Amino acid sequence: MCSSRKILWSLLLLSVLEFLLCGMCGVLCARKRTGLIMILFSACCICGLIAGILNFQFVRALNKRPNSMRSIHLAAMTLACLGISSCTLSTWLTCRLASSEQQRMFMEREHSLHHSHEMTEKEVLDNSSNGIPQVSYNGHTAAASP
């Protein structure tokens, strides 16, 4: 069976590794803002949140044993609390980023649809004249003679 010291160092190492992995996904998410990367980052944050809670519980359980390694326990619990808070905040910020990106894409699509609708109307007007210039009198259109 593993000693308490090995378990604590393993938990500490896994916490640092989780921080690095989640942080790299966060940097990638901030740069690329695609839906897939946002989902990946949110998944990493949620897994980090769960891992932080479990890590905190494991360290707390090990802390009740008689052999005391207070500094390692304190470092592991502090890192777990920091991980829980940062993962919660990161998940919230990613949801806000996804919402703003969705709104931006909706506005772009609306602008694009409006622009394509205007172009279609212009093409219909151009095609209806059959090459004959149109002259407008008091709101009525009439073909001008060549």
C-alpha cells in the first residue's frame, strides 16, 4: 500500500498537471474562440472542478491520520481550493464568451442575409428591364425608348 506521503505528492503533482492542461486550453480558447475549443475548455474546467473537490477530500482524509506533514497538506489543500475557484470562474467566463460569440455570429449572419436580400432585389430589378433602361415617373416605372 502507498504511504501517505506518496499519495500527497501524487495529488500535488496531479493538481499542478491539471492546472497546466486547463491553462493551456484556456489560452487556446482565448485565441481561437471556436465552438469546439470552447467546449473542450469548458470540459477541462468541469473536470478540474471535480478533480479539485476530490483532491480536497482526499487530502482532508489523509490529514486525519496521526503522522503529520502539515506543510504538504496545507499546500495540497490550498492548491485544491485555488483550482476549484479558478475552474468555477473559468467555466463562467467561457459561458459568457460563448454567449457573446453566438451573438456576434448571429449579427454577422443577419447582416449577411440582409445584404444578400438587397443584392437579390437589385438583380431582379436589373433582369426585369431586359437591358432596357427604366425611367421612373411619379413612382411608376416605364421603359425608356432607345
